[in-house]
Amino acid sequence: MASDSLQGSLELLILKTLEAGPNHGFGITIHIDSVSGGLLRVEEGSLYPALHRLQKDGLLSAAWEVTPNGRRARYYSLTAAGRKKLARAVEGWASLSKGVNRLLRFA
Amino acid sequence: MSDERDEIRRELDAHLEMRAEQLREQGVANADEEARRRFGNKAKAYEATRQVHVREWVESVGQDLLYAWRSFRRTPGFTLAAVATMALGIGAATSVFSVVDRILFRPLAYAQEERLVWLGMLAPIAGDIEFALAPDYDDWRRKQTVFEEFTAMRGGFDCDLMLNEPLRVRCARVEWNFLPTVGLAARLGRNLNADDDRPGAPPVALISSGLWSRRFGGSATALGQKIDVDGQPVEVVGVLPAGFELPTMSNADILLTNQIDYSQQVRGTSTMILRAYARLKPGVSLAQAQAAFEPLFADALTYVPERFRKEVKFRMYSLRDRQVRDTRTAPLMLLGAVLAVFLIACANVANLLLARAAGRQREIAIRRAIGAGRARILRQMVTESLLLCFAGCALGLWLASGLLQLFVYLAPAGIPRLAEATLDGRVLGMSFAISLFAGLVFGAVPVLQGPRVSSPRRVWLRPALVAGQIAISVVLLTGAGLLTQSLYRMQSVPLGFAPDNLVAANITLSRGRYPERERRLEFFRSLERNLAGIPGVTGVALADSIPPAGGTFAMIYSNINVEGRAGGAREGTGGMVPHRFVTPGYFATMGIPILRGRGFNEDDRRQPDSVIVLGERLAKMLFGSDDPLEKVVRTGSRREVVIGVAADVRNEGIKTSISPEYYELHNAGGAWPANYSYVLLRAPADAGVSERLLRTEIQRLDSRISVEPEAVRQRVAKLTAQPKFQASLLSLFAALGVLLAAVGLYAGISYLVIQRTREIGVRMALGATKGDVAAMVLRQAGRWTVVGIALGVAGAIALSRFVETLLFGVPARDPVTLALVALLLAAVALVAAWVPARRAMAVDPMEAIRHE
């Protein structure tokens, strides 16, 4: 788990964002940006490959819908498998950060 | 996939627009630009996103392949049958395609060949080949406006090349601009030029690549060498490109200059025959050129003697059309035959796949139940059939390379460009394309047919496939039957002479060393004497030509007149009468009976111009039932007494009817004997012994003469070599087709019996006898067969006119052949259906009903 955690962190952020409800790629960017208080900035170019990979793996489903502004956008939502994966990923992240924190304190 | 690409693009665009909108609301100037800047490299993001899907697709194809492989391993019998059948079909088709491609489809080895034309006069005096008289050609080339280049040649002829040892090769004389006209250049050295072509210029030659590498070791030192061609020293100035051939589709080892003095070529008197070829100017169509030549042709016609004009026509063709006109039928027929075999093979594979699909319905139902879409199932099926077809293709190509070698080995000389046939990229591409096509169709058919077992379409499709196979087999067998019969008839045509124990050699005396008639006469006399003196030799003769291959001199029939009989000039030529110059021993040596009077004797040789022997047919044409002996006949300017009548012989090959002919003495006429002659030797010995004897005796007199003796029996066999080749190939394909069709019928009926086992059991339980059951199965097979045979007979009749020109002595719609073919196929079908019928009879009703 730990080895792909850093790369997996974007996926974790996506899954977590979508836990709140279906959203499109741009919406996910805004959400992560605002919730993290600007600390985490999603590299937009790598967002979409990640979304499509998650969808292909069956963690997300996607559908074209109309935004409140009347624009057509592709909305992603969590599947059951996605929720499970999110739960495991949160756990994994917690243990990883716990480990890192301990190491930092010890040093 | 294209949907996906589009979708990703739209998704990224939506992102950029939303960002821009957000930025605009925040009051950022150049919002669009800023949005793009923040996003980074859009193309890269797009590519990365798309890769996600490509990888998925590749992975799933891998799955399909693995799945297909497993399923083939489970059914090795099916797999082997399907692959072997495809391999047979593709192998046969590929090998034949590689042979006929060069003749039928591939561009000629000339640059921009589509602009090359062949033009000339068609007249009885030169058979069915267009020619141009030298003064006409000279006139046309000066007046024409439609050609970029205009050239002429004097056709290919045998010549003697002296290089350490005498060698007989093919020569042609051409105008200096011949190579530029056909768009070629010497690969080494230089082309001919106008100076070389001036009458009296020192003779130069271009030699073929083959001769260059065989005899000069492919060395540049060949250039500038003097070679001895027919006794004349000729300087080699260049080497022809590899694969060079004359527009007549024959090879040439040496190209010499024409060196015609056109000022001496006068219309109305010159009879020098040329072949004329030209290159159209860019943008000029053939029709335009033909129109432009109308007045020139009309003018040339006025120089033709008036009574012959009706029989003379002028023609202009595209070179390619003219070339393939005479050689097209046989290759097209062979190509049609292998395509037919290929179709039969395809039908078998389709049948196999249908049966397999029927057996896999459960498996497919399960796959669909666990979420595989129709498209995915279709892809799986297509993957499997493509795999089968490509495996068949690979095996087929291997088979094709073997078959190709077999063809080249079996093929007689004279099939143009056969030796160059290879399985090159073009041919491989064709095989690949047909395998791909077959794979896609086969894969799609069972799926599109739907999953229902008892769908009426399925019941209809399999019998249609079987009937189609039988129909195609009928067509193939009919063709093979017709060709085989014509071959037999050709071989049993009475030739009019006895070809066994007879050898012949055509020799040429060098003009340089035998310039005068007396020298040639002396040579031929000595040769005759020496040969006749050998113990065991029973006949020796010389003749300027020998039957049955044509190549004789010919006299216009209306120029042959019986003295003292009114008649004068008749209308038209009346056709051509071949004649030959022979020594007294000719009739006995050839085994041609003298029907009346006598043949030539030694006394006649002292007054050679005074006697003539008529062929039976000519005697009848000239004298009817009157006695021709002692009558005086004028042939052209000669006046000769008829001393005998000889039986007719086949002169112009086997397929043409017997023509009238006459004989004169070998030393008759001012120019005779010419510097060439056939030497005939009859001896009751092995042909090899006689051939060696002939060569030794000739070279004892002059070691620089090349001698290539040949048994006359072999010469005769050559005439039927091509029909034999065609008949054997077509028979091979027909046999293959029938075999495959029989297998198809057998498999079809077997499948039917298995499907209906339960029903058969019920019927038997209800009192049907074994006979009834067998009859039921055979009736089913019979219905398919009858439909197939009927269709096949109709098809054979419809196609008959295409093979008409290949046939001899048998009508293209020969009812006997058709009836025999139909019977044969019915018998084959009966055998193929009998095995499953017996299996049906052996059904145990109790077991069949309990089953399942």
C-alpha cells in the first residue's frame, strides 16, 4: 500500500471528494482547492487520466449531465466498490501518516 | 474508440470553459488564455487519458486470444479441420494468383505502360499479328502528331552467338529509339543511337542481363567487346535492364539495330514487315490517336493491291490489351478455378463454425449472463475465426510455395513470365486480405444469426452452403472434363506423318562464311551424303520448315494458277497456301505417303525449278476430280509440272484445320538453299543416340554451327503441352473441390442426424423401419444435392463461352460431359450421405428417447 500511496494520494482525494456527491472534473479541482485552503492544488493535466482509470477499475461511474450553469459536463460518482476502496484508502493513509508523524517526532 | 476520443476531448473542453467562466467572474482579463495556462499541456493530458482506454482494449484482446486458444485446445479436431481447409483454399489460391498476376494484373516492365500502343495492319499474308510495312511505318512516323515516340522492330528470331562455343540465342532488330519509346534505359553502357542505326554503320548490340551474367560474368569489361552474331562481328555497347522482354512477350538475348534504308522502302513494292509501337503524348487518349490515324491508315490502304483491300484492316490497341488478348483466357480460367476452390473451402469452414456455434450456445449464454455485451461476444467470435484464418493463411502460404514450384516444374515453355512468379509482397498482401475478409465474415455469421437453435435461417443457411459447394464443384468438374476431352482429341489428331524415330535440328550457316549459294549447296549436299552413309540411318532429309508448328513460307492462293485454264486474277487472296522446300528424301523420312505420281528424285535436282508436288487438299482445290499429274502450275512467277500428290499433314499446329500446301525442291529458286535449314534424320534408335549423331555430323563439317537436335515426337508433344498443363491443373482443382464438397455434405448430413437422433428414435418406436430412416436422411441429402447440381449445370452452361477458345473438338456445352459430371457428383453425394444414413439406421429407439 505504502509504495503507491503518494501516487495514490490523488485517487484518494478524488474518492473522498466524490463521497459528498457526484461531481465533474472541474468541480473536483475546485473542491480540493477550497477545502484544503489552497494547500493542495490538483495538477489539472493528470486529473483526467486518474478519473478514467478509476472509472475503468469500476470505482467510479460517469454520466453526462447539465451543470447548474446550464453547461454539459461529465459527472463522476462513487460506485459500491469505490466506497469500499475509499474506506481502505483512508485507513491506509491514516496509518501511513501516523508512521511518518512518529518518525518525525522521534527524529 | 472514436466515441471515446471525442468524449475525452469534450470533457477537457468543458473543464477549460468552466475554469474560464470562473476566472471571468473573478474579473481576470484573458480568462480563456489563463484557463489554458493553468491547465498545462492539454494534448498531453488528452493522450494520457486516452492511453487508459487503449491499454484496456489491448488487455481485453489478449483475453480474447487466450480464451480462443483454450477453446481451440478443447476441440483439436475442429481446429485442425478448419485450419487445414483454409490452408488448402488459400494455398491453392495464392499459388495460382502468383502465377497469373504477372500476366493479368501487374503493370508491364515498361515505364508508364498505359501510354504505349501497338498499331499496324492485319492481313491474311501475316496471320493474326498486326504488322507495319516498312514504307508505311516511315510515312506514319513523319506525319503523325499524337505520339511522343514511335518505334519499330523486326520480331524475335533465333540467331547463333559464337563465344568459345556456338550458342543459339534469341535476337531482335529494333529502331534505335526502341528503348526510349518503352521508357527503359540500358543498365550498363549506353543505349543505341541514331548513328548506330544508319545503314552500313558498324553493327552494335545491347545484350540481356541474363546473357551478360551467364556469359560475361556480369563484368563491365563486356562493353566494347566484339561478339560474333550469325557470323558477323558486333560490338556490345550496353546491357539491357533485368527482366527485359519484347512487346511480343518473348525474351530477347541480343538487340541489334534495324539499319533500314528507308529511302529504298517504296510503297507498293516493299514487303519488309515490321512491328510498330508508340508512346502516346501526355494527355492524348487512345481514341484520339486512333482518330488521328484514320487518314494515315486510309492512305496506306490505297497501296494495297485492290483485290486484297477487303481483307486488310488497320488497328491500334493499347499495348497491354493487345498483349493479354491472346493469353488471357487460360490464366483467367485457372484463377476462377482456384477462387472456386477457395469458396468451397470457405463454405466448409463456415459450416464448421456454424456447427461449433450451435454447440457453444450454453457457453455464450453464460458469458452474456455475466455481463458480456453482444459486441464483446461478436469480437470474441471474430477473434477466433481470424485466428483460424490466419493460421490457415500461414500454413497455406507454405503450401503455396510448394505448389508454385510444382507449377513451374510442370509448366511447359511459353507461359509468359512464369519463371518470375514468386510469393512477393503483393501476393502475400492478397492472401492476407482474403484471410482477413474470410475471418471477419465467418466470425460474424454465427453471431448475427442469433442464438435460436431452430431459427428458420439456420435451417436454410447450412443446406445453402452445401448446395453451393456442389454447384461450384459441378462447374469445376465440367471445365476439367471439357479440357481433358479436348486434350485427348488433340493428342489423337492424325498428324499425317510419322513422328517416332525421327529427330530434327534447325541450323543456320553464318552469312559471313557462306555468302554464296554454291557454298551453302555444297555444305548441305555433303551433310546429306554423310548422314545417309551412316549404317542404320533409314532416312535423311532437309527442309526449310517442318510440320506441325507452322513457320512455313506461304503463297497467296489466288496467285497459284493452272496453266491453260481461264480464271485470271480471282477476287481476294483466297487465303494463304504454305509451301516448303525439301530434298528428295523428305517424304520417306517424314513418313508422308505419296498418293499419286511420285515424290522428288535425284534427277529432278538438276532442274529444280521445274517440278512441284501438291498436297492432297491443294490438288483437289485446283483440279477437283481431274488428274493433276503432268499438268503445269504457275506459283507466282514459277512454272512447274505436277509430278505427284502427297497426303495432307498438319502444318499450322493441331487446332487449325488442314490447309492446302505444296512442295518444291530444296535447291529451287535463285536464293535456295537459304542459309538455314532443318535437318531430319530417321533411324530406328534411341532419340538421344540420333541426336548425338546429328550434332556430331554437322559439327564435323563446321564446328562453329550450333546444333540443338530434338526428337520430332517431342516437338509434337509441345503443341499439346499447354492444354495438358491447363487440363491437369483444372483437374487437380476440380478433384480438390469435389473432395471438399463431399466433406461438407458428409459433415452437414452427420450434423443433421445428430440433431434429429431423438426424432429418429421416436419414429422408429412408432414403427418406422431402418429403411424408412435411411430414406429420410438420404432424401434430405438428395434435396441439397439436386439443387446444387441443377445450379451447377446452369452455371457451367452460363460460363461455357469463356472456355470455348481453349477447347478443341468438343462443344463447350457438351451434354455428355454435363450428364457425366452430374452423375459423378450424385454418386459422390450418395457415398458422403450414406455413412451418416447408416448411423441413423443404427439409432436405438429406447436409448434415443431416454437420452437427455
